[in-house]
Amino acid sequence: MILATVTGNFWATKKCESLRGQIFLEVSFDGRKAVAADLVGAGIGDRVLVTTGSAARAADPGLPCDAAIVAILDEKT
Amino acid sequence: MILATVTGNFWATKKCESLRGQIFLEVSFDGRKAVAADLVGAGIGDRVLVTTGSAARAADPGLPCDAAIVAILDEKT
Amino acid sequence: MILATVTGNFWATKKCESLRGQIFLEVSFDGRKAVAADLVGAGIGDRVLVTTGSAARAADPGLPCDAAIVAILDEKT
Amino acid sequence: MILATVTGNFWATKKCESLRGQIFLEVSFDGRKAVAADLVGAGIGDRVLVTTGSAARAADPGLPCDAAIVAILDEKT
Amino acid sequence: MILATVTGNFWATKKCESLRGQIFLEVSFDGRKAVAADLVGAGIGDRVLVTTGSAARAADPGLPCDAAIVAILDEKT
């Protein structure tokens, strides 16, 4: 999995029916941006763990999604 | 998923039988080009969300396709 | 899927039994070379559409293959 | 599979229920960092073999994980 | 699939039970190194075809492996 930072929201009115009801967030890592399904309630600025590929559909095989936020890193104190 | 821009059409008379009836579009991102199945009725110039890998076949497991346009971004106003 | 050009043949006498009877071709794209199963009868010099990952096995799940030529681009005239 | 070095721990209190009970470690390879499920009891500094993609879920298909440490390299003496 | 050269052996005493009995080899391509399951009896110096992703498990779905050597190229004479 990759470590990324949540950097934005993603809005799309026109989308596959199977994506409705799922929140997606923009994540950034290594100077690149991607969009991932949020499975843990992350917010902008959070450092998150993103799982990619078929693993992103482990909870819902019918979701046409290839990236999912599965954990929020604990802040180092 | 990756954010891309639709930059062209794709025409192929000679193709796998299982690809017939499916529209494919050329998409560009990070200076690269790829071809994706269009599941939402996108047009040239649209900013779209492209899902890759087996997720592109979530709706049709028999389609030999590794990229699909699953959403069109709302224009920022 | 990626757009590639067929640049060569691939010969291997010693191979997995499950690969026998399947034609493989060398394809080039973005300065790289790969080998893909030919599902459409492509020839050297053809511009082709290559699907990767598990999609390459959509027609034959038992084939240990991660890339397949699934269409030949129409020539622009 | 890729060869990597274990370089850190990974702590996340807020995560998918399906990830609970699984240890994850930070691994480094080719100047990049990733997070992988530890299936063999690796420790920081170990040279390990990391399997990626759906292979990381071979033992547990429901785990939303795309990388797993599956072996520790023997030290060369 | 990618063309690679076998460049070394891989030894690991501590590994997942499901990997026991399978030979793994180090392969090199494009200046990178990886480790692949050997399904054809390849040796150091052989030019081989490596299949990646879930295709590497086509013969054994339970193997936590994401790369497999599936053919040895015929020498050009």
C-alpha cells in the first residue's frame, strides 16, 4: 500500500450507477495525484494508507474502483 | 483512479468479438496516452475519472479491457 | 489499454504447457518492449491495442499471460 | 516479487475493520517507500521479499491489502 | 509479459508455508531486479519471459506470487 495525503474532494454528477453513495477523495503521493474511495472517513490533510488494484474492491467486488483509503496514520507525537 | 482528459476517438475494425458494441476513447494524463472503455458517455475535452485493472471489468467480467471511464468531473464554476 | 506497434516475433521451445498453441508477438511502446498474446492475427508493423493484467486472460483464465493484443487500429487515410 | 528492506513500523488506530489484527511494516526499495502486511515475522533492517497485487491476498481474499512480506532473505555469509 | 535475464538465485529459510517447494530466481530487466517463480527450469544467464500479476498464479491460485518465468527464449543462431 502507499502512503498519501488527502488533498481534495472529488465531485462528479455524471458517473456509473455503481459509484453512487461512495465518497471519493483526491490523494497525493510522490508528486502525483489520484482519486480513491474513502472507506474510513478521512479528511483533507490526513496522512492515509491507500490500497490499490483489486484489493480496493475487497469489501465490494462490484465497485469499479482501483484505489481505496483503508487507514489513517496516527500522528507522531 | 486517475484523472485524465478525453483526447480522441479510437477506431478498430479488426478486434476481439467481445469488444464489439463497446465505445473506446483515447485519454491523456501525465503526458501519456491510453485507451479506455467509455461507460458514461464522455466526449472529447471532458475531464474524466479512469479506473484501471480488473476494476474496469466490474460491470462485465468477460470484457478484455483494463481501463474504463467511470465518471465525468463537474466543471468548477 | 495501451497503443503499441508490433515489432517482432517471439520464439520459445521450452515453455509452460498452457502456453502451447498461442502465438506471442513482441510489441513496443514508449521506448519499451513487451511480449503479448496475439488474439486478432496482427502482423509486424501493425499499430495495435494491448490489454494488460488479468484482462489478458478474459478469454482463457488458465493462460499464464499478462498482456494480449485485442484490436488492430484502422489506418488513417 | 520485489526485494525490499524493512524500514519502519506503521500505526493506525482508525482503519478498516478487516485490517485489524494484521501487522503492517514500512518497506523501502529503489528509493521508494510502501507499506506491506507482514506474513513472516520480519523486523526492521531485514531484507525481505514483497509480493504485490492480488497475490498479497492469496491467504486471505477479504483483506484489502496489495502488498505482503512473504519471505526473509538468508544473510550471505 | 516482459523479457528478462536470469541473474541469480534466491534463498530464504523463513518464508510463507505456501512458498515451500517452489524455486525462485532473481531476474533483471531494464536495469531493475525482481524475483520470479521458475515454472520452466531456467538457469542463470537464460533470457526468459516473465509473466506478472495474477497471471503468475494461473497454475496455482494459492501461491502468494506476482511474477513467474513461463518460457525460455530460443537462442538466435
